[in-house]
Amino acid sequence: MKKILFLPLLQMQSGHHQVADALMDMLKIQNADIELKKIDIMSYSNQTLEKIISTNYLKWIKLAPESYDFVYKKRFYSSNPSKGLSRFYEKFFVKKMHSLMTEEKPDVIVCTHGFPSYLISKLKAMGKCDIPVINAYTDFFVNNVWAKEGIDLHFVPSREVKENLIAMYDVPSEKIIVTGIPVHKNIMKVTHRDIHTEKPKILIAGGNSGLGGILKLSAELKKIKQFQFIVLCGNNKKLYDEITSWQIENIKPLPYISSRQKMNELYDAVDAIMTKPGGVTISEALRKRLPIFVHSYLPGQEKINLTYLKEHQLVFEMDQTIPLEIQLKTILKNTEKMKQWEQAIDAFQQEIEMDTPNQLVDVMNWILDKKTNRMPLQDRTPSIHLRVARV
């Protein structure tokens, strides 16, 4: 039985896990005879270390966001980045990755985080790995950790990222496919959406852990009567209980929703979304053609995502000095603004070369076939989906 190994990082739920899960679920439907496995190299290496890193990572972002933002940009998003891992830690994790490959013996590897991609590239340079690798990016940019050498295919979020990989890293064009950030197959694509004129519904989302920051807007939300708000509280029970205690008819809290089908129905039921610029949530909203209001962002990745999204007019960043209700009215009820936004969405979606489950599965099957027949990637003829995507 063939095996595909998916490599996110850390155990906490994140876009890296969501993209891995989305691709795995696509494959499950059409490939019952393929083994799919997801492993976090950090936990595999040392579970205690993984817990320490996860806990301190979240604390760092919460307690010292400016420091985190500075370090992230300096080390991972700079034309002249500072040095990466120390020689000791690099040697340690490369050895652990080699052990993992030896144990699991995958036919294909899909990296949804830059760190495992980096480690596998090191193994390939050492001649210790010949397994085909796909980088599936989870943000609207590529940081310096992601490997470029030794990667067979890159699933990139936009044409801009594709062009950067070609220009800056000499990655061959035929190894790059603009897929957008992969989202779950149950988030069905929408081609047109009308906004309700009476009491539009606004979905407020902030990630799996819940949007604690929504309490800062509580005074404003309680006064707004011309909009309905559905607040995704995730696993934040305190937030859920707080909003429930308001007993306001047009503000409804929801607990964590695990079903992608139910999330799809929720997206279809609302008229806009207010969220943070995380890669997967934004990609789902773009797929559903929901107007996106960015209320806040985390330092590092989300801040860089927001820059890209604003430059391409795909989101509306909220101004903390202007009342929320006025901003929602000014944009959602302005025909010209909404027309410009629709055009920006069209331009973004037209860049995507393939984004349907069948197409993505077909490409991964092609890689599996290449591995089985032990032929170089460039010597095999890709499927019709791949050839069409490259035109």
C-alpha cells in the first residue's frame, strides 16, 4: 500500500494542520488504498520539548507581540535573514527526520510547515532522502524557512508567490502550481452572492481558540441594531458565556464547530465576515465570496498576510477610531465599493490554476505514480489536469 506522509508542526491546531487535513480528506474520498498519516516532527523528536515550545510561543505572542513581530521579520522574512538553527539543533532535528523517514517509508511527503520542509531539504542535500516532496503553503507569502531546493512541487497561494519563487530562488516554473491555500472540500465555491438589505448577518471569527478580543467591541456591538452578529467562540467558553449573558437578540454566540459541512452552511447563511488575516480562514471566505473585515491581527505571519490582502483589495481593514456600524454601512451598502471588491476577488481567483479536490488529488496521484515507476519528475507526462493548469 502506498503512503503519503503529511508534516505540519506542533500539536496545537493551526492553519498547518487544517491544510494537511483538507488535503488528506480529499485523498480519502478517491484513494481508499492509500495510507495517509500526519506527524509533527517536534512531538516525534521530544514531546516535552513540543509542549514547552507551544506554550511559550503563545505566551510570547500574547505578552510581547512587538518583540515577536521584530524577531519573525528579522529571522524569517528578510532579504538578509539572521542565522537559523544552531549547528547542534540542526543536526539533532535532521537526524530525527531521517529516523522518521526510515520508520515510515512514505512514497510522498507533503509539508504544510516550513521547518519539516527545511529538514528534508537538508537530508536530500546529504543524499539521505529521495522521496518526492510537495510544499503546501499556508500563508500568502513564503518565509525563509521553507526549502526551495529538492522540492518536487510547490502548491502556492498566488501568482505573485509563484513569480517570486522563480525570480528569487530559480525554482522552475513547471514545479509550481497556483492552488490558493488549500481549503476543505466541504467549503463549496460560490460564484455570486447577494447581500441582504435588511439586517445583514455578520460572522465574527477569530480562530479555533475563540476571539477574546471581541469583548473590546462589546460596548459597540450592544448598540448596533441594523446588523445581526454571529460570534464563533471556538473553545473559549468564557467568551461564549459572556455573550450569552448579554441576552441580545441580534448577537448570537456559537461554540466550536468541528464539522466543515456545518461551517459551509454557516458561511452560506451570512453576508460578511469579521476576522483576523489567518491564511485558511481568509481563503475560505474568499472561496465563499464573503466581504472580509479585518478587526485585528497577530504579529508576524498575520501582519504580513494583511499587507498582501490590502494591496490586492481583498479585505477591508477596520479603523478603530471610526464606529463599527458606520464602517459596515459605508462598505456593505456602497455599490461602487462592493463592485471594486468583486473585481478584486475575480482577479485573485482567475490566477488560480487548480483548486478543486479532483485536480489536487490528480496531481498527488501523479507524484505517487512517478515514485512507483522510479522516473525523474521531468521525464513523466502529467495528467490532463496538470497540463491544463500549466497552460
